Amino acid sequence: MTHSATHGGLGVVQGTALYIASVLGTGLLVLPGLAADVAGPASIVSVLAVIVLAVPLAGTFAALAARYPDPGGVASYVRRALGRTAARATGYWFYFGVAAGFPVLAVLGAEYLTAILHIDRVAVPILVFAILIPPFAVNMLGVRVAGWVQFVLTGLLVGIVVFVVSAAFPAVEAASFTPFLPHGWAGVGTAISLFVWAFAGWEVGTHISGEFRDPRRSIPIATAIALVVTGLAYLLLQVVTVGVLGEEAGAGAVPLLSLAEAVAPGFGPTAVGAVAAIVVLGVMNAYLAAFGKLGASLAASGDLPRVLAPGAEPGGVPRRALALTFVIAMAYCAIALATGGDLETFILIHTSNMVSIYAAGMIAATLILPRFTAGWFMAVIAAVLSVGLLFLAGANLLPAAALALAAVLVTVCQRLRGRRADQPGGDAVAIDHAAESGSPVGVKTAAAPAERRSALDPSARS
């Protein structure tokens, strides 16, 4: 399958900035503290483990996005390889499951704002909902963060990490790394599950792959640079968080601020807090572009109500799908606030759905990428590691299992409706089976009006 070299306006620089922003993002604001809390100094091992996983995972997504640019992202690859029901489940995992990350973003932004502005934490619920509005409004207008603006924001973020790490290293104490395994290897396993959040983001690039000028060249380069930058940032930040804060690393709601205060009183917290607020909005805006396109794409495929389909086309603005995303985000935030704002629970829901997406996506990649290429070998490795993460996630997979069941029930309902609609000839059933097989012709035929069906049916042509 070949693609034109010219697609959109993104080059290597802007693409790298978007990838770094999607992967680095808000994870560094909270995860070093949470991981240190559940695993102690051994949280450093969890970072190394997830970096190892990220290499074949990111490489496989780069190979898929470069070869098959598609706004449907991972769900479109799963449809090619595993059929419509599996693709529907994958889409639901992202659209409804990964959306559990919205309250994490909003609460983090609110916590950092209250900290740097010195206002009472009673304002957190108000700020949570206020933070949601700007990125949704921007996306509803069809405006995207320009490449150079994202580059500046990402540069600020990386600069802050470099500043904090370089200032903190002299304050690292060897005593902070003992005992190394205070919570055993089970704690390391939990920390690995948490850090999947940190390295979740490579799939976002699959949704914007068509926006690159030269996907085959730009996406692999942008991915490689982003891998090095994000891996080093998380690893070094975890080392200094444990080494400087010790047992207090996971005590505060804003651990990066605690670290900045410890190494640079006055200036550090202000700089980190300001950038953190900007990053929360930027990451949310980047993800919303993927959510909107995926929602409209799912609707166009019949996996969501077709009323949500407008905007799935290239250059379109998926306002209706974004409106539903806003409702989902508001509901998640309301639940988070009502239950005391426990971010760890929502991070685990988010990451368990991400692990499910990765497992399905990597298995699909082994089936559709050319055999024995570099991308195929990385897909095989990533598939094995992703399935391993599924076992590690354990009971946290229940939300993902519920969404998979919903996908199966939709398939059953569609087949029953097809049989009732065409009892004499059974054409509707045949069409549904063609769609189920993942055949592009079958899917298009199932969605085509009756008067156009003959144009898609070779037997009807003269």
C-alpha cells in the first residue's frame, strides 16, 4: 500500500514536539511521587522496565503510522487484522476508558494552580471544571495548537525538567535508597502499571499521522528523538525524587513542586507551577484532537450513533463527537471529586485500558506489517510484553472487560437487526459478515445506500 509523500503540514520538529508533549506531559507532575510511594527506591526499576517496553511499542506504532496513516488510529489497524468487533472494543477502550485520564489532568492542573497562587484548596472543584472548558472550546472551533507553539511549550517543559534535575543532583543522598524494596516486588509491579500512564501517548500519533508532510520519514525520526528525551527525563526525575525527598516523595499532592521547593526555594515552585498549568491544557488539547476524530470515525463505522459522524473526514471538525467527549469528561471529573479525588484509581483505569489497546494493536501489527521487517520484529516483542502487562494489571482490567462486552453486545444486536431486516434473501447478514471480517469493501458496502451498492458490487457491473 503506497501513500503520497505529501499529506499535511507537520515536519520532524513539530512532530517531535507533539510526541514529547503527548508522552512526557503530565506524567512527570505526579508519577515520580506516586511510584515512590508504592515501590520506594525500587520505583527506579519500574521506570527502566517501562522504558524497555516503550522501545518496541513506540517503534511499532511508528511503523504502523508511517505505513497506514488513518484517523481511526489503533482501532483501524485492529479492524484490518482482527475484524470489526475487536476494532469496536479497541475504539471503546480509547474513547470511554482512556477518558478516565481527564480528571487526572484537571485535578493535577487545579492542584498546581492552588499551590502557586496560594489559594484555598476548596477552590479545586471549581478549577477542575474551569480547566476543562478552554481546550474543548478551542477544539470545537476547529483550532489546533500551531506546531511552533507546541514546540515552545514542549521546550519549556523539557527545560524545567533539566533545571530541576541538575539543581537536585547535588542534594541526592545515598541513604534515601535504602531499603531498596520496602514494599517488595509487588510494589514494583504496581509502579510499572502506574508508569504505563507516563509512556502512554505513542498511539496519539497514529490519529494525526495523516497530518505529516512525509510520514514515512518524519514519524520514525520524531519517535526516536521523543523516546530518548522522555526516557531520560522520567529516569533522571525518578532518581532525584527518591534521592532528595526520600520517604516524603509520595506524601504531597504536587511532588514536583516539593522537589523544586527543596532544591530552589522561591523560584523553583513558581516556574514549575506555571509550566505545569500550561502543560495540562496543552496535553488535554492534543488528546482531544484524537478523541474527536476517533469518536466521529467510530460513528461513521456504525460503532457509535451515526449522528456523531460529521467531522470524520480529513479537515473536518468533529463537534458532535467532541460534545459527547465533554459529557464523558465531566462525568468522570464529577465522580473523581465525589470520591475524594483519588488520582491513583483513575490512572489505573486509564492505564488498564491503554494496556488492552496496546495488546490488541501489537497483535494486529504482527498480522498486517510485512513479515521479518524491523517493524514486524518490534511488534512481536511488544505483543509479548503487552500481554504480560495484561496479566500484571489483574483486577484493574474490569473496566476494559466491561467495554469489550459492550462491543460484543453491539455486534450481536447488529446481526439480529440485519436478520430481521432481510429475512428472505439474507443479504444484510452477508453484508454484516463482510463488515465483521474487516474487509474495506464489506465495511463500505454495509454503510452504502441501496442505490449506490451496485457500484461497489463487481457482479452488478456490466
